[in-house]
Amino acid sequence: MKFIEALKLRSKLLFLFILVTLGLIVIAIIGTININHMKKNIDSLYFGSLVPVTELSEVIQIYDGELPSTVFRAKASEISSDEAYSEIKASLHKIEKIWNSYESHFKRDEELQYVEYVSLEINNTNKYFKKLLEYAEDGKNFEKVSIPVLEKKVQHIHQTIKKLINYEIEIAQYERKNFLNTYESIIKEVGLVLLIVIFGVLIISFYVFKSIQNDQTELEIAHKKLKRANKKLEDASYTDSLTNLHNRRYFNLIFEKEVQRAKRSKKYLTFMMLDIDYFKQYNDTYGHIEGDNALKKVADNLNNIFKRPSDYVFRLGGEEFGVLMSDSDIYNSSEMAQKICDSILKLNIEHKGSEINGYLTISVGVVSCKVNQSFNEEQLISLSDEMLYKAKNSGRNKFVIYDKECS
């Protein structure tokens, strides 16, 4: 029976897939049919407004600004004939270059005639300025140049090109209107198809979800079982994958228990916080792979030092380690802390980035005391961190121990 229901479910899902696929195919066909037309509209809108208008405006600016300014300055003897020759020639070259670029764009049949007319007017105007070039080339001054004639030439070409700009803008507005009409039409077609597809998907989805509703409870039960299993697996994972030491999760679990046990037994409890000196510089110098190898060597060394079942060694994170010892007084804890510093140095792990030694070293903050009932775990961690800070500030590669009463 379950096999038959599974087949029914598969067939429904297959039908849903086919429906969605067909809908997408229809949308793709509509898009393909219209994409070229849309592209032509966009190209026409772009080349019919932005580029041509910009180019024509640049030509007007040269006629209105650069060329008259050069002639005026030459006439006033502010520049030499050679300078005037160079400036006029450069301006005419720019006009020809920009106009050739404008003519290379797409042109409609109805505008070709006026474009040819404007081209002739530009050539005529340029002939006037080329005569001035000859004038300058002969070394003559510009005092006899007629300003009214110059202004008339400039005004005429300005008006001629301005009409062409206005025409380009009108064409752009017309193309934009056509483009928006086409766009709205396509949006309506696509929207209609999408509504049909969505409606079909909703109908099929209703029956699909209805058919699997009976399996939902069983799925939720399986999910809860899997979640509990994952929780057990997570709780069982208390080992740091790099160093094989106890990890932070196990530290959080065992630390509170050991503090409570020390309160009941009224015996010494020692906690050490260890930090490798200038470890960031070590990673920067030798790379993270060598950094990981150094962490492993430090971890192995700590494991070899602390052998008692009541001693716990943790990797708290990064280059930071922790050691928890039960029933170890101040004197013994000091010896063990010094032993840690000496043994790490004896590993002879080269450390060129260290500011205190050519080899890898470690600093240790130690708290060793009998804890009373009012003492809490945070105080022990805070004090050890404070001692570690003092060890680092006083030169590193050493330990500092808190030997007062813990209260």
C-alpha cells in the first residue's frame, strides 16, 4: 500500500514538474520573440539620444568657445601666430573626428538628408577657419580679421547643429514611447503566463501536500529522534580535533564540577591559564600550517607533564590553553608552572618573530588556593587571566601565581 502511495506521490510531483517546465518554456519563447525587438528599441534610444546629442553638443562648444577664443586672443596679440595656428588646427581636427563618429551611428532615411546638409555647412565653416590657418601660417597678425564675419559664421553653424540636436531629442522621445508600449505589452503577456503557471502549481501543490500530510507526524517523530541522537553525539564530542586535548566544551562541563568538589573537600584547587608568546607573529612568519604543528607540540608537552587522573589539560581556543589541578598546593603548583615554561622553551621551536627569545615560549597565569562556599568559577578564571596578563607585562616566558586566599 505504501509502495502504491509512493508511486502516486511521484506521479503528482512529476506532473507538477512538467507543468512548471512548460510554463517556463512558454515564457522563454515569448522572451526570445521580443528580445531582439526590445534590443533595437534600447539601442535606438541610446544612440538616438545620449551619444549623438553629446557629440553634437561638443561640436557646438568648439565652434562657440575654442575657435572664437583663439581668434580673439590672436587679434589682441595675446598669443602668437604660431600658437593660433596650432590651436585652430587642433580644434578643427577635433570637430572632424567627432562629426565622423556621429555620422557612423545608425541613421534613419528621413534624417540622412538633413545630416548631409549639416555636413556641408560644417565643411563651409571649416573652410573659413582653414583660411585663418593659412593667414597664421604666413606669419600675419589677426588684426584685420573681421569679428562680425566670425560671429556670423559661428552663429549660423550653431543654429544649424542645434536644429539637428533638437531632432535627435525628438526621435529619442518617440523611440522611448514605443519602447515603453512594447515593454508594457510584454509585461502583460509574461504576467498572464505566470498567473496561469502559479494557479496550476497551487492546485497541484494542494493535492501533493494533502497526500503527504499523513506522513508528516511520522516525519516529525523521526526528526525528533535524529535530533536527540545528534545531541548525544555532540555531548560525546569533547576533544579538540587539532591537539587531541579536552576542548572548551569539556572545560565548561568539568570546571564547575571540580570547583564544587573542592568546596566540599576544602582542598586546594589550581587553575592555570597559558598563552603562547607572540603566536600571531609566529603564524605571520612561518604560516598557519607550522602554527598548527607548534600547537600540537605544545599540547603533547603538556600531556607529558600532567599525568594524574585528577589533572585536566584543555585547549581553550587559538593559542590559549588551560590546566586544572586538584589537591595541589601553592608550592607544587609553582613548580609545575615553572616546569611548563622550561619544557616549552626546551622544545627549541624556532621563533624569529618573538621579541624576547629566539625560540617559542609560553606565559602562565596561576591561581592556587582553597575555595570557600562564596567563591565562584568566574572569579577563578578572572584571577588566572589577571595573573597571565601580569606575566606577559613583566617580560613573558614566565608564570605569575596568585597566592592569596580565594574568597
